[in-house]
Amino acid sequence: MNGDTKEKLKSLIKGNVSFDVPLAQYTSLGVGGRADALAFPQDEEDLREILQFAKERDIPYYVLGRGTNVIVRDGGLRGIVISLCRGFRRVRIIGREDDEVLVSAGAGVNLKDLVRFTGERNLTGLEAFTGIPGTVGGALAMNAGAFGSEMRDVVRSVAMMKETGSVTVKQREELRFDYRNLVLPKGSIILRGVLGVGEAKGEEIAAKVKSFQRLRFESQPWNVPTAGSIFKNPEGAPAGQLIDELGLKGYRIGAARISEKHGNFIVNEGDATAAEVLDLMAFIRDEVYGKRGIRLTPEVHIIGEE
Ligand SMILES: Cc1cc2nc3c(=O)[nH]c(=O)nc-3n(C[C@H](O)[C@H](O)[C@H](O)COP(=O)(O)OP(=O)(O)OC[C@H]3O[C@@H](n4cnc5c(N)ncnc54)[C@H](O)[C@@H]3O)c2cc1C
């Protein structure tokens, strides 16, 4: 990105823009190279400016949430990385429909803050998302789920900005969710989602949150750098169970190690490279295919250049 492009981009929006940014610091696994630019639009107007600028100059862009399901390759990312984590953080109750309360949440809101917001107001339905460390935007885009609930069960509508800068709101019936994926028009960025929740006693909600937290702490590595589940669960058996049955837990390449606690998590022991993580993933896929005949596909999004 040349000096003129950098100057123009910086002066274009109210939010912050940084250049040559190490993306390892913006992803939970903590590997990978640098982004040419990282922009934090403050509002829709800022975001529209960025998208139009990117289109005019033919610059690629990529939207990042908390980076908790993303692996950035070691060569980093060309173009503009857009984060809504500073500007799009509003949560509010917008009304009622039948026996549901409708909660609107900005794409940059952390799921844990959303669960806290609803819990404090005796609103139930989001407790299972406790402990998923991403944002509302990332959770909608990934159709995140846990303990039998997925985002598709609670979403009522999603507002998104297309690459042209126009905003559309899609109702639940118009959205196509798959396993860990929401099908979005190319280049679209989720701005906010409306979720439908019920009402319950505060103690019941708190008890559910606590029990989901306990199950998570017991079964997953916590407070260490990971990118969540590396592979999607194939038909028949969870990916973690297949990896465990093949005795692969603890296997490492460089500083990337298969978690002893959960076979479908790769832990960065400190200074792992993306190449080590990706080699470890290739090793797991080969082992599982060779010994069980099952093809694993990544759940994590792998982005950037070698
Ligand atoms: C310890 C740990 C536990 C986890 N447990 C779970 C779990 O139980 N269940 C589960 O489903 N996941 C889990 N994850 C994975 C991850 O937290 C979820 O997928 C989460 O929803 C990703 O949100 P994010 O904001 O980090 O998105 P990112 O990882 O930053 O992005 C994920 C994808 O969403 C896209 N995206 C992000 N924001 C937007 C937006 N505004 N508009 C359009 N696209 C967008 C990105 O481009 C990318 O393709 C876990 C991860 C970790 C590290």
C-alpha cells in the first residue's frame, strides 16, 4: 500500500486506521503475518467510505471479528482488514413479538457481554453461547453454536452492508444457515442482528450459564492460545473423538500441539508459526483419512498469504 493510499484512507474515516499491523495480536491463536491496514470504522458512514474506497482503488478487504476462528498465514494479508469491534457495540431491547423479546446487538459486541446483558434483564435463550469468545458478527457469520443451540435458532433478522455500501435487512426466512456458516452475498458485512429471547427467573438463567461454563472448562483448553475447533464434526463421530481414538493428543509440530484436553483444539505453545499449525492440521487429516477413511474439513477460516 503506497503512501498516498495510506494518507487517503486515514483521512477518510472518523475511526482509527493503522498500517503494517501484526495480525497475531488480533487473533486468539496468535500466529501469522501482518495486514497492510487495519481499520476500525466508527459507524455505518465510515464503513461505507472504506468499502467505496476499496472498490475505487481495487483493494481487497476482509472483516475480522475477535479472530477466534481464524488462522492467518505467515505472509499476512494484503489490503484492508476491517474490525467492527470498536464502533458497532450497541445492544438494546427493541420490542416484543408474540411471547418473545427482541434484542438488537451490534456486530462488534462480544458474545459474553450480550449474554450478560440479557441475563441481567431476566431474558433467556442465549446461555449456551456463554464462553464462545467471539463477536455477534462472527457468531452470525459462523452460525456459532454450543450445547445443542446455534445462532440460527435465535436470530430473527440480520442487517448487512453490501460491497456497494447499501444496507439491507434480511429476515430469518431469507437467511440460509449451514453447519458453522451463514451464506452471505459476496463481500457483505454484518452490521447487527436481532435475536428473539424468552423470559425466565434470574436464578435459573444464572444456573444455566454456570453449568455451561463448567462443562466448557472441563472439556476444552482454556486461557491458552487456540482457534477453537479446528475441524468440523463429520457425520458419525465428533472430530475430537476421532483424533483422540487415534492417540494423537499431545502430538506436536514445532510449537503447535494438539491439546491433551480436546483433540480438536490446536494450542500455540508460544512462538508457533502458521506453517506449523497448518502442517499439524495436514498431519491430522492424513492420519484420520488413512486410518478411518474419513475426510476432515476445516472449521477455522484460513486467510492470507504463505
Ligand atoms: C476457546 C474457544 C472456544 C470456542 N468455542 C466455540 C463453540 O463452542 N462454538 C462455536 O461455534 N465456536 C466456538 N469457537 C470459535 C469462535 O469463537 C466462533 O466461531 C465465533 O463465533 C467467531 O467469532 P469472531 O468474532 O472471533 O469471528 P472471527 O474468528 O474473527 O471470524 C470468523 C469468520 O466470520 C467472519 N466475520 C466476522 N465478523 C463478521 C461480520 N461482521 N460480517 C461478516 N462476516 C464476519 C470473518 O470474516 C470470518 O470468516 C471457539 C473459539 C475458541 C478460541
